[in-house]
Amino acid sequence: MDEDTRYEAVRSRDGRFDGEFFFAVETTGIYCRPSCPAVTPKRRNVRFFATAAAAQGSGFRACRRCRPDAVPGSAEWNARADVVARAMRLIGDGVVDREGVAGLAARLGYSARQVQRQLTAELGAGPVALARAQRAHTARVLVQTTDLPITEIAFASGFASVRQFNDTMREVYAATPSELRATAPRQRGRHPAGGVPLRLAYRGPYQAGDVLDLLADEAVPGVEEITGTRGRRTYRRTLRLPHGTGIVAVDERPRAAASASGARPGGWLDARLQLTDPRDLTTAVGRLRRLFDLDADPYAVDERLGEDERLAPLVAARPGLRSPGAADAEEMAVRALVGPKDAAELVRRYGKALDSPSGSLTHLFPEPAVLAEAEPHGSLGALAAALADGTLRLDPGADRDDAEAALFALPGMDTATIAVIRTRALGDPDVAPPGLSVPDSRRPWRSYALRHLHAAGELD
């Protein structure tokens, strides 16, 4: 999009572009999402940015009315396979906070200087600035939804010092952490019974029922459960996270958010996170967003697939159908190989029991290293060993083609299993079903085309 087209999106308050770009107003010093309901600024006073971090780096503060830091992420980062997209997926997973820029660069196979240069050239911000913007958002959520001490929130959000935390919050939100807390609804608690409440934003229509149907079919006892009646179900599961463990609950019923123009460009799913260590909030949210495919651009997907004669009626019947990913890529790879029944047996035999079970949630899925030692032979042993020693990488920044090549090198791996791993564990939106002729006109959304065919009962 050129800047004139972007301005038209701002002028019409088009929520389809929330998260795809941001605009800032030089006369107010504030940056917003395209659908912000405030009075449209004059064109000469508007600047455009690819990321919130770039706007913050240019001295603009987040709008308190539209909260641009809370929008869905750009769909580009999941669709693209280049180093910038891989870097953005890793930053979203909290790698910079845990391993620094050097760790990010090592995972990408580039020098830190090369990563800095490529991100800055395309996005207007380097990895440190992008991670800083993410930290600020995590901190705001904790400040406004819990009664954790401000000092504890500072370090839980990834800041190196309380002073750095305070300075960042003032720069980004034009308010101190205490002022942000004072303006939040009075429904907080240090350890809320239901966990930290979250709104998982998405753009466009969202077929939550289809996603919950899939998760219900795949659910592994002890690790996952679905409760409630259709239309009002809740999905719950355990999470293994870098600093501890977590239990998440996500409600099926989407909440629509009306834009200022009267359209409904998207909404959110209500979720609750119980974490043993609040430092894992950013990582846990990123993994949930991948599992529920919340950063997708349904407008682009539906437009392309709606041109296909076979798919057009399916798209019309299920606009915004998603291609779910995985909350744990390594777990998904093992489950794709062994199937639901054997996965449940692996949990029973080798899963780590939670210190405090929650309902039917009692275990974490066994780690690859544990499986490699316990089941050293056959396809499972080979897969677990490759995951444990790093021969096979499935993290958000993994090169999808390299991962597929590593999978093919393992004994017992067939094309169908690898296609599932590439679609779900690696989040590839463009995987063709093996053995079927698929027209190129469905690219780059062949994974979504397959979901439509499955949802319509045209494929097993």
C-alpha cells in the first residue's frame, strides 16, 4: 500500500488494516491503529509506520482511546519465510528477552549486525526496539489486570531495571505504571482464581466453532480438555514455558468489536492464564495466538479462495475460517506421528505431573529428551532425538524448508505426517495435501483451502 491508500484506510477507519500498519499525528505526538474512532487528522500531519516500535522510536505515544499496542499482529510474519518474518516470530515468542539479540541472530543463522540492518530497513526498528514495545504491552496487561507489585511486574515483563521500566511506560503510554493501574477496572488480584484475564484480538470474521471442533477431536487427556456445550465451550490445556508452567483457558464464544464506521472488523476471544512465573506471559500469549491462528488476514484468504469454483461456496458458508497451529510445536510433531491414542499413553507413562492439578488437567506433555531416552527405537525415538539435540528445529524462527528436509531424513516419516507438522507445528499457511492435485491459484493459502474441505466433510 502506498501512503495515500493508507490514509484512505485511516479516513474510513478500516479495521481490516489494524496491525498491518500504524499512523501517527505530528501535532499531537500520538500514534494509532487505522480504525481509531478519533477525528481523522489532516493528511499533512500524518506519518505511517510498519510497527508500533517504529512509531515509539520516533517519539510518538500510544493512543489511549484505540490502544494500538493491543491489535492483532501483521499476517505477513506467518505467511512469509524470509529472515525478517522469522525474526518477528521469534521476537513474539520472547527470544530477545531470554537470549538477547545475539541469541536471536544465532537462531536465524545471521550476525547480530545483519539482523539489525534487515529489521531496521524494513520495519523502521531493530530487535531491541521491537522487543521493548512488546515488553511495554506485557507490562500494561499485568499492571491493569493484577495486583502484583510494580517492581515484580518490571522484571516479569523483561525489563532490566525498574528505572528502565518506568521510563518506557511513560514514553509509550504518557503515564506512570501507578497512573495506568489507577485507571484500570477494579477487578484485579495478585493470583486471580481464573488467572490473568486476556483479550486475544483477531481481525475479520472468526469461525471459533470450527477451531474448537478440531481441538476437541485431537484433545489428549491430562493435557487438554473441552468443557461446556457447543457455542459456549471452553478449551483448557497445560503449557510448558521457558520459566515455568501454565494453564490456559480460552472461551469459544467470540466477542465482536464494532468500529467507528459501524462495521465489525474483528473482535477477541476471552482467555485466562495461570502462570507459575509471570515472565512467561509474553511467550504464552504468542503460543496461543499461533494455536488459534489469530494473526491471520481472513480478507486476503477469503478473497483468493473465493475465486476458486470449488471453494467459493465453502468460503461463503464459513468466512474467516482459520488454519490452527500449535501451542507447543515439538509436542505437535510427536502427536502427528503417533496419533491421539498413543499420545495419551505417552502422557500417562512419561508426562510430568503438575504440582497442582486443575480439574482433569494433570500433566505436561513429555519433553523430547524424556521420550528419546524412554523410547529410543523406531520413528518416535528418531524424532524425539532429533528434536532433543537440535537436528530438527520447529521453533517460530525455524526455516520451514530446512525443517521439512530434516523430517524426511528421519525413518518412518511419510509425506502426510510431514504435511501436518509443517501446517500445524510450523504454521505454514501454504501446505498442499499430499497426493491431491491442487491448483496454484489457491496459493499462498492452500492450508486454508484444506481446512475448508475438511470442514465441509469433503475430505476425511
